[in-house]
Amino acid sequence: MEIVITTNLKRGQVGMKKYKLTDNISFLASVMRQASKASFVFVLLRIPLEVIIPYIGIWFPNLIVRAIGESVNRTHLFTQAAILGGLLVVLSLVNQYGKGIVSAESAYVRMKLTDMLNDHLMDCSYDMLGDKKVMQSLSQASQRIWSNTGFLVNAGENTVAFFSAVAGVVVYLAVLSKLPFWVILLLIAATVVSFLTSGFGEKIRQKRNDYFGENVSRLLELSSEMSDAAKGKDVRLYQMHPWVNHYYNIYNKKLNREYGHIAKWNFISDSIGTVLSFAADAVVYLCLTAFAMQGKITIAEYVLYIGAATGFTAWVRQVTGLLQRVWKVNGDLSCVRTFLDTDSREEEQGQSIPSGGWVCAADVLKKGDPCEVEFDRVSYRYPNNEKDTLKELSFKIKAGEKIGLVGMNGAGKSTLIKLLCGLIRPTSGHIRINGVDITSMERTECYKLFSTVFQDLHIFPVSIKDNIVWDGQVDEAYFAQCLEQADLAEWVSSLKEKENTKLVQELEEGAVNLSGGQSQKLLLARALYKNAPILLLDEPTAALDPIAESNIYEKYNQLSAHKTSIFISHRLASTRFCDRIFLMEDGRIAEEGTHEELLKKAGSYAKMFEVQRQYYV
């Protein structure tokens, strides 16, 4: 029986590809092998062992009964029994040891799948983070991986259990093959019907995957509203928790209703399988007893067939019991692969590897350091938007020049920065660094050219040193110099754990939280340590007062000597030290010049500066 799941490959499109159950099993096997080769080897080894060990068990009584009936020599009988018993002990020990390995490493598969999601997310262009359907696909995949009720909780053990049960059904059916054909046909029919009726509920769940994903995402978002420190202030001061609880209960009831529907059909599936199993058992036992009484089979054969029939039934029950999990993991893996098969932005635009191969950052720097930057008729439109955010934008920045980028919210300043450093690609036009088009560079190589500080300050819950140095290769002397230049050295030295002090108190016991100014200095130290040829500051001081912001920008100015730099700010006075200032309006550069030149023009820049001076000067 072929089970297929329709999935989403292109952004915002559904039903582009179908995953077979066999393909998902092959995919899971590959993941298990990558997650732990030792565990994977024992999974493969234990599948036959799980069948062989009980198989020896049903032959043992047959051997004894036959020996008694045929008056076999005791020594010969004891020798056979000892060999079988010793083999059984050895195989059982190996199986038990393998079970310990597989169980101990059970989390590795889920961790590997999560790594694959993260790797693919990092391989996708930045603008995909704003695509609701793509992010919902990622959220659903993560939820499926870390659900504690599915196949993936212990993928190794469940794989052994399922495939050993399938093998057991085949082997034990072969043992019973000497029975009348109609008895075999009855057992096969009961098995097939159990297979076809298994997992009704999980099949319904797969068809309703989008519905479940949307409502689970809503529940998680509402839960975060209550626990998030920033949002929690409004929730408490405005007494919004009854409103949050109201919608939480609505979505929860919808999910519970669906889960109840799934549980009902799973119960029906289980009941059908159980009834068929008991009915087949009863018929087989009656037949075997009648055959033995009629002398058609010996007592030894009767003992063997009874054991085989009992074992066959146990294997069938194990298969049908696990089929629900198999159907569920089929849906889970299809959900994971849906995200993994989502095309990146460049692939959708049909970009291919340049004929001369990818250009490295080192090749760009050979043409000059600091770097020259050029935008040549660059336009950019965000996915699902009807208008371009940037429109035919053209300018050149000389090597080592400092540019101030100012303008109202929505003018396109942040979009320009994202385009320049390769987070997103132009809809049309060309961006060149030292004459090299950045589309001829892989994203990771392009990133090497930039030290950046963005307006959303994110401090990670690791040590101060790890927040600054990410590649693990620490130049201690240069690290100390960066702390000194960022005015952090004295504060860091006053801490008990020095640069190894953990940050983000809410997540790490004994950690410290940084003030806004300290966060700015930490990110300055990170940018200094990277020491890239182009420095980009995208309103990192928006939350600071004007004086503090001006001081921070002056600090960046002092430390960015011999670097091409772009400074973005709402406050025009903060960028007056720049060589040139670009005023952006509606996706274009409306005015350009030094601070003094722009004031003399008495245009939009001068008017904005005059308005701001009343508040900040």
C-alpha cells in the first residue's frame, strides 16, 4: 500500500511533490546513520536478533518433546540443548547490549533532524524569515520532531520493533506453511485487514496537517505573550490575561476536538485488529487440536505449531500496534522534508553557479582593502508586495569613505543594508564590491566582508567571550585589545568569571544582564574582533538618548579608520562627522552631500534637522 503526502516546495504553494512511505523510511535510515553510526549498526543487527531469539524458544520445546517420543540418546539431547541454550544466552546478551546503545543515543536522531532544519534555514536567504508560510512550515517541523508521543522519541527502538515484527510475521508464517492452505489464508487475511484498517486517526491527522499547525502556532504565540518579559509588562498593566486566556481556550478547544476525533478512529483501528487477531488465534488452535487428535500431526509438531501460531499472533499485534506510529512518523517526516525541500530565494530566481566558479572574499580583497561599493540601478521588492521598496538605486562609495544614511521610517535604509551584505538579493540591478558583483559570491563568503551592528540588539545566553568570538579560535591579545577599545575591559575584569561570565540571567543561573550601553559596547567589541573591511551600523543606538548615541557613533568613527563605513541613524546630528550623507525618501536617494552642504540646500534634510534640533540640541 503506497501512502503519499502532498507538500509545499515553492514558497506559498502547496501540493508540488508527494512523499512515499518507503522514501520517508529511507530518509529516516539515512538520518539515523548520520546521527550515530554505532547505534545504526546495532539497529540493523538487532532486527534479526529480535526474531531469532524467540524462534529458538519455540523450537526448544519441540526438540525436547520429539526426543522423549523418539527415545533419543540423553547425551545427544543434552548436547543439543546446551548448544541451543548457549546460543540463546549469547544472542540475548548481544541484543541487550545493543538495546542499551540504541536507547542511550535515542535523542541523537531528533538532534540531527533539528540540525538539518537549522542548516537549511541558514542556507536560505534572509528574506525567507519574513515569509509566514515558510516559518510556519519550520515551526510545524520542529513540533513534530520534539513531540513526546511519536515514533521519533525513540526512533532506533521503534525501528527495531517494527521491522523485527514484520520479519517475524514472515518467518513464523513460513513455519506454519505446512498447515492446510485455508488456515494460512485465514492468517494472511487477518493480517492484511489489520494492516489496511490501522492508523485511521493518524491518516486523518496528516490530511489536517495545516489546521493543526496553525492552531498549535497560535497556542505557542499566546503562551509566549504571558511569559515574555517585554510583552509581560503590557499584559499585566492592562490586565490582558483574561483576553489571552479567552483566545487560548478557543484554539485549545479546536485542537482537543480534533484530537478526540483522531483518538476515536485510532480506537476503532485497534479494536478491529484485536478482534481479528483473537478470532484467527481461536480458529488456528481449534484446527491444530483437531489435527493432533486425528493423528495428522505429531505431539512435537503440535507444540511447534502452537508456539509458532502464538508467536505469529504476537508479531501481528506488534506490527498493527506500531502501524499508528509508522503512519504518524510518515506525516512527521513529510512535514520535516517539506521545509527541507523549500527552495531558497536565489534558487527561485534561477541563479546558477557562475561559469568561472564562485568568487571568494579573499579574491575581492586582493582588489583593494578597504573596499569600494557600487549600487547600479538596484531595485528590490519584498515577497508578496506589490511595490518596490528600493527603486533604481545607483551610487558609489569610495574605498575608506564614511557614509551617513538617514531618512524617515520605511524609506528603505535597512533594506539597502541587507542587500549590501548579501542577506537578500536584488530584484534587479547589480551590487558590486571592488568591481565584483556580489551575486557571483556565495552568501557565506559575502558575509566575511562585513562587520555589522543592527538596531535589534541580540545578546546570546553564552559567555562574554563567546558573544564576541564565534569561531572558537581566540587571539587572546587581540581579544583583550577589542575589549579595551570598546570600553569593556575594566568592567569585564571586575567580574568573578571575567570574560567567561555567562550572559542572560533569565536562562543561566549565575549569569548577568547587560544595560543598553553595555550591550552596545559588547556588539562593538564583536564588530571590532571580526575586523572586516566594511562596517555597517543599522540604527544600533535607537534606544539610547541623543548624547549617548552621539558618543557611541563618535566611538565607531574613531575605531573605523581605514574601513568603508555606513552609519544609519534617525537623528541627523549623529552622522554629521561622515564624509557624505545620503537622505533616502521612498526607496531613492533624494539628497546627497556633507552635513553643511545639505543644510545649505535648505531641502528635506535641512527641514528634518531643524525639527530635531528643537528636541535634541
